Amino acid sequence: MTGLLVNDRDIVFPGQVLAESIEFLPGEDVIREKEQLISTKIGIASINGRFVKLVPLTGPYIPKRDDIVIGKVVGIGLNGWRLDIGWAFEANLNLKDATSDFIEKGADLTKYFDYGDYLMTGISNVISTRIIDLTMKAPGLKKLGEGQIIKVGSTKVPRIIGKQGSMITMIKDYTGCRISVGQNGVVWINGDSPEKEHLAIRSIRKIEAESHINGLTDRMKEFLEQEKK
Amino acid sequence: MSDIVRKHTLKLLEQNTRSDLRKLDEYRTITLEYGAVGGAEGSARVKIGDTDVLAGVKFEVGKPFPDTPDQGSIMVNAELRPMSSPDFEPGPPNIKAIEMARVIDRALREGGAIDFKKLCIKEGEAMWMVIVDIYPINDAGNLFDAASLAALAAIKDAKFPKMDAQNKIDYHESTNKKIEMGTMPLSCTIYNIGGKIIVDPTSQEEELCDARITVGVLENGTMSSLQKGGEYGLTIDQVNEMVDVAIKKSKDLRKVMQK
């Protein structure tokens, strides 16, 4: 097929023409303008047969249904909580989606989740950009305990987790820390000692900085081995 | 601040360490770059860890104040732009920006950084006004020390612009004449968090601050200015300890200036 203007894994910029042929189809973050396929973000081109898509290097978190996110309680209303999940609008956690307990009308909701609490929640529905529903009714969803909160770019989260959780499991094994990663880029870390927590944070920051370079898993293993000594 | 983060940070301080494994009286890596802004007569960029501050100096010719007809003057202005921190809002300078500018102004003025008599062009008629503008690029904690270091370095870097006989300044041409500096007063800010005395806090630690003291220290270790901030009080012993730490740590800051 002719008309492809970039190679697989090339770094592309917004507005760059990736292909000039009707044979190619636009994938994620790529748009079609007549015969041209144009990139809308800065990222790495990924060509799969006729599909041209890109993996963004940076960008805000865009909520999707079934994502697991870590949110901070920023508001308490009559029938639930409002959480900051790193999106332009706050997400809603309704009473019925938060707990199975019977809660009387007018009860003090801070007994369950107070202002500033961090919750590991799932996105149950994205009705519009302004209305995002959360749920706590799935395995592993809970209020997070004492620990450190760090924020990373949401586009780097897949690399931090790794294939079937391989990368994050490796960091957990080497550091002995308990780590939870939200798709929105919020990471909760709790370790037995400040040194172990610091190593976990440095590992995550290293992945964030080097996520676009090949051979990351091997480099991370080497880094963790060296640091553990 | 979130309860879980507060508890965790306080627990680390109890163990005399911090989330980045620094000691309580240890600064992050400090870098200083002179002449960072081409358009200013003098400028400096200071980085303390991820905190990044730019300071610039401009000169203007003005009329001396009636009570000091043979002296020039200095004006320090700080603007906390929203791009540097999610906590800063657009609009006129807020209380934090005004306090920062005033504290730095006080340290420079009372510490005798500039000999104001040397800034007089003609007694009662014309004088040089040194205008220092401070712009944080990123606030990751301890803006006070970074801004104070940047302001002093920018003044040290400044060269007078060319001026004709009618006292009209040509900003496109500079002379080689620098401001004659007196002493070098540096500000060092010490924080009290839950009874622990620390220097160079991160923005997370800054949120937990009970009280802080900014001490202006001269080259010979003399204290030249003092500003207390934060909501809680301090005992006499705590103040003494904090001033001692400030005098000790100001030597580290001074080494950066001399590089």
C-alpha cells in the first residue's frame, strides 16, 4: 500500500499528515481530512495493517466506562459524594453505589467517606462530559488508608501497570510496598519503610520518563536489582 | 489536605526523615543561573528541587523621595501566576505574593544589600530606581528561599543601561557599570511542623506548616530581618533554635551564589 508517510513507532505531532491515501483508516486520535490522515496529538504512530492510530505521549485523563480510578472526596451532598478524578468536572458517587448499609435520611455521610479521603472507585457510567457515575461495588474497590499519593500522566498508566500487571507486580515484589494505580494517573503507595516507598516512587517516575523507549521492562529490572543492593 | 497524606507525612517527620529521604535540615539540589532573561538589565533563575523561580531587574529614573533626597530606591514585586501552581489564581497579587515581596524587600533593604546613596544621580532631582520582579515558574515548595536567592542574584547580575544628558534611558544599550553591593543578605526560611523544625519543605509539607520564620542573614552571620508566618505561635526556645538553624543553613545558600 502506498501513501503512508510515517513509519511504525515514529514520534508524530498534532497536525502532521500520517498518510495520504483512501486505503488507510483513522484509528484513535487520528482524523481524516479528505484523503489525508492527520494526527491530533503528540504521540507515537502505531500502524496495524490498514489502521493508523497513535499512542499519545501526553494529555489529560478522559473518563471511560469501567475504568478504575482513584478519586478524592471534594463534596458531600444529600444522596452521595462528589469526587475529583482529575477530569474537568467532578464525578458522582451515589449512596446506593457506595455501600450496602441502610442509611437513614439525613444521616452524617462523613462517617463513611469524609472530605479529603481517597477512594478506589470504578466508573459505572459516563452519561455526558459533565455527568460521570462512580461505583464502589466491585472487588478491590475501597477507601484507601494511610500512604503517599503521587500523580503521573494518565497516558503513562498502561506502561506503569505493564502487560497483565507485570511491571507493577515487579515493583511491588522488589520494594514490598502496597501500590494502587488508578487509570486517571493517581498512584497510592504504602510501604514498611520510607526507603522502600522512595524506591517505589523513583521506579514509577523512571517509567513515566522513559515509557516511550524500547526495552523498558529489562531496564526496570536492572534498576530495581541495582537499587536493592 | 487529605487526612491520609497528612498522617503519613507527619509519621515520616517523627522518624526524622521525609518522603524524598532528606534529613530535616537538608536542602534539595540548588542551581543558580545568572542572566536568564535577555531583555532585563539583570536576571537570575534559581531551582531548588522542582521549585523554579525567575527574577529580573529593570532600572528607571525617578525623582528622589523628599525625606531621602540623596538616595535611590528599590521596589520588589512578586507575581504568583496560575501556571506555576494549581493553588494560584489569576488577578491582582494575593496576600502570599505581597508577603513574599515585602519579606524579600525587607531583607535586601535592612540588610544593606545596596548602597542607596550610590543610586543618586542628582540630589533632589534624579535617582535610579531598581525594580525587582519575581516570577515563580513552578512552585514545588519553599518559594521564599528560592525567590530571595533569585532576587539577590539578579541585583548582583544587573548592569546599568545607557543614559543621555537629559536622563533618558536607552534600554537597548548597557554599560559595564554594576550596582555596588554592600552586604549580601540572604533569606532562609525555617518551618515548624508538629514540633519538628525543618528547612526547604515540599509543597505537601508546606501545607502542614504550623509556623514559619524567614530570617535575613548577613555574610558574617548577623541576623538582619525577621518575619513570622503561619497560624500557630512559637516558644522562645523554638524561635532561638529556628534562628540558629537559619544562620547555619544560610551558609549553604551563600555557597551557591559564589559558584
